[in-house]
Amino acid sequence: MSVLTSESGAEGRDLLVVRDLRLGVGEGEGSFEPVVGAALRADRGEVVGVVGESGSGKSLMLRAIAGLLPPGVDYRGGEVTVGGIDVPHAKPADLHRLRGETVGMIFQEPMTALNPTMRIGTQIAEAARAHRDLGRGEAKARAIDLLGRMGFTEPARQYRLYPHELSGGMRQRVVIAIALAGEPALLLCDEPTTALDATVTMRVLDLIVGLVSDLDIGVVLVTHDLGVAARICDRIVVMYAGRMLEEGPADKVLRRPRHPYTLALLRAVPTRETTIEELRAIPGTPPVPQEQLPGCPFAPRCEFAEDACLREVRTVAIEDGRTTACRRHEVLAKMVEGAGV
Amino acid sequence: MAYAGFLIRRLLQAIPVIFGVTFIVFWLIHLVPGDPARTALGLHATPAAIAKLHQEWGLDSSLPAQYLNYLGRLVTGNLGTSLRYQESAGTLILERLPVTLWLIVYSTVLVAIFAVPLALLAASRPGALRDRLVSIISVAGLGIPGFWLGLILIQYFAIEARVLPAAGFGSGFTGHLESMFLPSLTIAIGIIPMVVRSLRAEVLRTADLDFVVTARSKGLSERRIRWRHVLRNALPPSVTILMVNVGFLIGSTIVVELVFSLGGIGSLMINAINGRDFPLVQAVTLFFAFMVIFTNILGDLLQALLDPRLEAR
Ligand SMILES: Nc1ncnc2c1ncn2[C@@H]1O[C@H](COP(=O)(O)OP(=O)(O)O)[C@@H](O)[C@H]1O
Ligand SMILES: [Mg+2]
């Protein structure tokens, strides 16, 4: 299996490069690889969406980028480079620079992502002090400034609040402030709005989009919500069973999918234009990571699949700087162009 | 302060408990069959002495009247008069209070000093040699009877190595610190295992929580993560365990005071029981009960101080 990264010339300048990443769980008998051949690129000033059903390895890939793999999960191969740091082989000093200073991370559950016994301001200030030689007062001023930028109306007073005194949306803003405190170049967001209600989701997304232009940072946004992805992402990576299936500019991927799985995801989303008859659940179930097939992981559920799909999978570059792992993408393209999605 | 309100609420909640305790303590003397005055004074007491005690204790009035009378005395701070010492029980207790307080506070401090590092050590690598060693030491500590441990400690540290005194309260702060070390350690060793076990489990549970990943994602040092984030959040439940045990510990002071010849409230209790000094037994029992209630309230207060989420309750 090979993974082609697009030859756009941006190579080498990329802030984040993930290539053919493999992550393993456990050793010996019960060992398996929940991520096999994941790929991702991100640069300053862009929002890259990672979409896919739950269990497809999105969270593990993000944690692998930040050097925060959970105990029992390890790197089995491939490349992860962020801001020049070779993450799988990073020494403790590099890991320290990586976490907070190069990469900031936002989590799915704002209710549990904060330390319940520490004031929110202190949690931000300690993140700022971890990387800069700041005095207590300076760190506090920085935390208050960040709270203000996150939309807290009285940051100097709210600095002293504890997490349980805030709503989910406000807590998520604190998590974002923590992630930004070390002035990272890359923000990794793991389903940051899944736990929030619709209006709060919009505000938090707008906040993140604002940061991209204000601070010129890169954002990787994991989501299973295609609506969210369509709204703020510049590029989209579609993941399935620990693998990258399709990648390209957001509007292209979402309007003209070049992988049947993307098409299936789109058909499963209710929109104003779709009618109930058109809305279709994806048949079958996602593969369990314990059972790896040699071919395309989606083939057993795919209406376009032919025998060869079950034997081998290759990622190829197509038009508009896009890539797809579907050998039948041309057939799919004709159908999509003909009928619309 | 929010804590003042919290404290007042806890004190109010303690009132029914306090009533219950006074009722039981009042009943103590009536639990023994026969005439309480005769029981107290013994077989050879003169009828005149018995009549005098009847009058003093108001034994001729009805039980409810006697209880109200007893409560009335307590409210004015009168804990009764010791038959044996012919002195106010309250004064006797106050005289011996420093020894017992030293024992309780000192052993609590020792528990904290030993339990926190042991629990962190054990939790740093669950299942590894260090973890198993800590749990073996803990089981041993739980199994050793306090009086025997006390005697062993006296044998090694006081008689053979001669580094610490074998008995007595010592004088001055450093004197107390030296003299009370072995007795306090004896008590502490009985409690450390329970606190270590709870704290180890709590540290392991906390280390898996999401906010620890957040802390790590900030690039903090492992040391800061361990102390400021993990331990800080693992502490509150273990503090409850500790304070419950301090309640039990008050009972074990009796044995330890005996072994180390300490003139504290525990030995006062033993003298009172041996001498059938009912008013003194009543007074000391009441005192111990109050100490337990007090440590429980203190535990709740500590809990509230450690966990801001409880403040609002
Ligand atoms: N801490 C872990 N230990 C072992 N296996 C894990 C762990 N986290 C995730 N996995 C495995 O990796 C797979 C992908 O998980 P995850 O990355 O959380 O998916 P997603 O975020 O796309 O929902 C899961 O189905 C699970 O089998
Ligand atoms: Mg996830």
C-alpha cells in the first residue's frame, strides 16, 4: 500500500505532515492496528477537516500528532512531523516544545477537560508559563487577555471562577484559551462542538475560524458533522477504518465526491434539498479494527466495488490537487456528474 | 465567607447527634442492674454515703427529670464530679487534654507524611515491584496489634538504640516532639495502610481522567502534573478516609497511652473504669464522642476546602 501526497509544491513548508501513519494497540495475540496508513497535511492559515464515522481512528491520529497517545497505544510506522519535530522519535525536550508551544489541543468534552479543583485563570496561566519565562503577574495578565479574546465579558473577575461555575460553551472557550496560551502554530480540535448545542456550536466555530486569520495558525478539525466541515474547512480528509480514503478542497470533496464512502456519508446527511426517499443510511457496519482486510476497507459495503477492490487499495492523485483511494473513482465521477449528489 | 455558612450548617446538623450521645451517656449508669449509687460506691459503702450520693445525683426523681437535670448541668459546663479524685471531671479532662491532642494531631500528621509518598510510589507503576512492596508493607501494618508494635518500637528505638524516649510526655515543644514520636507512630502505622490504599486507587483513577490529558497537552512537567493535577484531585476522598480513621484513632489512644505510660485522657478513662468512677466515665465518654463529631465536621470542612464543587452544597 502506498500513499501519495499531492505534489503541490507546498511540501517541506507544511506545518504538519502525517504520512502512512500506523498505530498499534497492545502486543502479541490480541494486538491490532486501529490506524493504518492515515495521511494528513496542514499549513498555517488553513482549516483542515477530518471526517469519518466514530471508531475510524480520528481521535487517535490527533493524539499521535500531539505526542499524547493513550497508554497501550504506540507508533508502528509512518511519519508525523509538526513544525520540524519528528513526533514518534521526539526526545522529552522536543515533546515539551511540541505540546503547547507547537501544538494546542481542544477536546470533545469541555465538561471533563478542565481540572475541577483549579481556577480557570490559573489553568490558562500555567499553560502560558510552561513555555515562556513569565512571572506570576505576567502570566495572569496573559490569561485575562486570552479570556477577554475568548468572549468573557469581565475577564479579570471571571479569571477566579472554577469550571463547575461555567456552562459547556464557556468551558470550551477556556479549553481553547489554554490551547492558545503557548502560542502554538497548529490547533488540533477533536470534535470541539459535539457536546454543545447548535447556537453555541456556531459561536465556537466562528471563534476558531477567527483565530485562523487573526493568529495565522493552522487548524485540524475532527468532526463527524459534515455541516460543520462544510461551514469552516478549506480542505477535507475522509477517514475510514484508520485509513485516509479521500482528500481535497472542501467544496470539491463535498460536492463532487471521488470516493463511494464520501458519497454514502453525504447521502446520510439530511439537508434542505434532500427528500426522505433520497436520505439513505450506509448499508452494513464499519469493520472492527481487529480484522484487517488486504483491500479497500469499505469494499464490503460499497455499491461500486469489484473483485479487485477486495485485494488491493491504492491512493491516487486526481484533478484539483485531490487524492482518492478508490480505484473506481472515474465510474463514480461519471455518476455524480450525471445525477448530482 | 462561604465556608462559615458551611460550618454553621454542619454544626446544626450535629445537634441531633449530640442529643443522642448525651442520652446514651446518661443511660450508661442505669444500664448496670441495681442501685447506681451502690454500684458506684461498692458493697461496703455505708448507707449514709449511699443516701448522700442519691441526693447528689438526684436518683430519687423520675428518669426524664434526671435526664433534663443532667442536660442542664452539661449546658452550664458541669461534666460532673469524679468520685475517686473528688474533683470536677471537666478539670481532670482539661489537665490531660494536651497529651491526647498531641497524640491525635501528631499521628494524623505522620499518616499524611508517610501515606502520600507511599501511595504515589505505588501508583507510579501499578503491579510493579514497588507497588507490591507497598501493599505488603500495608497489610503487615494493618495486621500488627498496636500494643505489640508499641512494645517493639520501645525495645528497638528506646532501649537498644537509645535514640528516643520510651515513656512520658517530655517537656517543651521539641521535648514533646521527641517523646511523642513513638506513640504517635504506633497509632499512625495502624491507619497508614487504609489511607495508602484509598489514595493509591484514587491517584490511578484520577490519572486516567481527561483533564490530565489537557494538563499534558500544555507541555507541563510530569512533576507538576502529578502533584498539582493528579494528587490534588485524588486527595479529597482520602481525606475523608483519614478523618474517619482519626475518629477510630481516638479509641486507640487508650492502649497506646498505657503502653507508653502517658497520662492522657485514655489512661484517665482506664482509671475511671477500674475505679467504677461513673461520673468520670460518663464525662470522658462524652468527651470522646464530641471529639469524633468534631473530627467529622473538620473532615467535611477540609473536603470543602479541597473541592470547590462542594462549597455550593
Ligand atoms: N486508549 C485506547 N486503547 C486501546 N484502543 C483504543 C484506544 N482508543 C481508541 N482505541 C481503538 O481505536 C479505534 C479508533 O478510536 P478513535 O480514534 O477514538 O476513533 P474516532 O475518534 O474516529 O471515533 C477504536 O475503535 C478502538 O478500537
Ligand atoms: Mg473521537
